Amino acid sequence: MAVPMGLRSDATSTGAPSIEPLPLAEPHLTTPTADGVVAGPGESGETEPAAPTAAVGLYPFGLAGREEPQRMRVSEWLFRSHQASVVWLLVRIWLGYQWINAGYQKIWGSERSAFWFGNGAGVKGFATSGVAGSTSGKGGASYGWWAGVLHNFVVPNAAWIAKFISLAEIVIGLAILLGFFTGAAAAAGLSLNIVYMFSGSAGVNPMYAILSVLLVLAWRNAGWFGLDRLALPAWRRLRAGGIDTSVPITVPPLTVPPLTGALQ
């Protein structure tokens, strides 16, 4: 390769130096040096760094003293991965059984005379106690507007509300246990827990509410070991008008007709 501004060994007899032009190098293969001379690959003494390779795996804790590879966050693993579905299966079994048992007791068990067959006496007593506690300032409904809802709506309609709650608890429990639209079922259960807690009843409701919130956040994978494995893809296809959304849609490249005829 010729040196810039150097003399050729085959100079002419007149003594005038012959300057050979430098070949044009490709921009992406050249590197400017400190003295302004453009060097090609391998001439600057440096080698291009190898492209980093992404490591596949879970790294919940950082790697000190070195660059961390690509990793899945703990929240993503917990609420999206299929491996974490085993954790949610255990939560679903326990929480689903508790809801089913609560509804069973109101229809066929020890509480049937106060709910299903008692003309809503259990609901009426529950709402009345919440209103009285709110009025006296000793528990009950913590908000005056909610005490008004209990007094003006729940107490007069206690008969059908008792039957509705009994069936709702069984349906919610079955849906959570079977993993059928787990997120929606957990949200419905959370709504009942909030109603109970607003009325002044704590008991097991805070624990149920916490687990329901976690199942709502994990709606993508909480029912993987359940009916959601089939129900959620079917629901997506239904919303997409029967199109299989798991297959990517390819768009052909845009072709521009030649303009030769228009320029002549």
C-alpha cells in the first residue's frame, strides 16, 4: 500500500516525484488515527470487539464486577413464566377451596337457615350491624356513604342478595380452582372481600384480598395448569375475529414501479 505523500521507487528521469492517489476505503471499514490518516481494518492496531452474546437464564441477583447478561426480572418470572404457574396452582387450590366451602355452608351447610332458606336474615343482620357500628363510632361501616348503601339498598333486598352471594362464592371458588379466567374470578372475589371489609368485617377477608390481588396480577400464567391454557387463546382468537394471533402476520414488501417511461 502506498504511503501518503511518499516517493515511488520508479521515479521518472526528470526527478519529479510521482504521487499515487490513495484508494478510497469503505466508510464502515476505516478508522481515523491520531495524525489524521485514515486507516483500514487491521492498520490501526486495534481489533473490533466481538458482539456480545445474550445469555439465556434467570439471574435474580446481580453479578458483581462484570457486565450482567440479559435476565428476566423476578416480577416477570412470577407473573409471566410457566414455571411460576406451579406457585399459583397452590394458591388457587387453597383459595378456591375456601370460597367453595363458604358458599356451600350458606346453601347446604350450617349457615343455610340464615342465607339460602332464611329470607336473607344473615345478610340483613350483617348490614344492620354495620350501620349501627358506623352510627355509634364503634366499628361497622367506616364511611357514612357506605352505611347509607347498607341501610337503603342491602337491608331491603337482603333475600335475593343472600342467594346471590351464596352462588357467587361457589362460582368464584370453582373458577379459581379450575383456572378458568383466573384473573377475572380473582377480581370478583376481591370485590366481595372489599364489600365485607367496608361493612366492618375483617376475619379472613384481608388474606383473601391479598391473594386475589396477586392472582389478578398473574392472570397471564396463574391458570396455565388449568383451563386458562385453552380459554385465554380461544378468547384472543374470538376478539380478533377468528384470526390466530399466535402466528405473525407478514406484509409483502412495497414495490415501486420504474419511472423510466415517465422520464423519457
